[in-house]
Amino acid sequence: MRSSVRARALFERVRGKPPADEEELVELLLRLSQLLSDHPEIVELDFNPFLAGYRGEGSCVLDMRVRLVGA
């Protein structure tokens, strides 16, 4: 799945910088999936932008919005 992403080149070396930490991105997606599975009252989750860090440097969500059932 990761190799089929159209923005794949952005995860690899860009402008001489090291590649993004793909393992951390996969972990984020797995945790989000689990969160949504555990909490069906979450009907919408938006985080933007997500800054993918280099390997070992960590990543960061700068803004997030969560909409719950009935909210």
C-alpha cells in the first residue's frame, strides 16, 4: 500500500534531506484505525497539517478536529 501512494516521492529523500520515518507513519495509521474502531461515536477526524519527521526525530500534528455523533 505504501508504495502505491501518489505522493510516495515526498516520503523519500527530497532536496538532500533524509527520508521521512515511514515506520512512524504506519504506526500512526494503525493507531488511528484502532481509535476509530474503539470509539464509534467519532464520525469525523481531521488533522492537517501532519508534519512527517525524519527517522528518529518524531512527527507532529499541528491542528486536529474531531466530530462526535450528534455534535
